Amino acid sequence: MGSTLKVTAKGQVTLKREVLDHLGVGPGDKITIDFLPSGRAEVRAAKPAGSLEGFAGLLASPETEPLSLDAINRLIADGWAGTR
């Protein structure tokens, strides 16, 4: 399900309650918008900088496939062995 929003003369958009609820954000929270190809954008809740989710989000990239647990363990082992 999507939501259609109206752009004001000032170029502003107000997010509807259903959008905010879906993102899990409320007053004082922040959202992040990533610009994607073909005029698309991805909107999501911004994770606090001090949180584990915020740190993990820094490592994520829309172009990157998630690593398997085996791949992560190999990278850790290589790092400890000094081969990476």
C-alpha cells in the first residue's frame, strides 16, 4: 500500500500519520531519505548515532548484498590472522 502526498508552494511535504506509524517515528525523531536511480527515493527512520542499529546502518549500502554468517566469520578470522 502506498501513500500520495501533496507538495506545497514552498516545496514541502507533510507525511501522513500512516507513513509515520509505518516508519515507527514520532515527534522529535528523524528520517533519512536516500536518492535512488530513476527519480525514486527511499524513506526510513534515522537510527540514533549512538545505537548499534545506527552503526550497522553506516555499513549498509543499497548496492551491497548482505554477507552470510560464514563470510563474516571468514573476514573476522582473516582480520585476526593479519591477512586482511
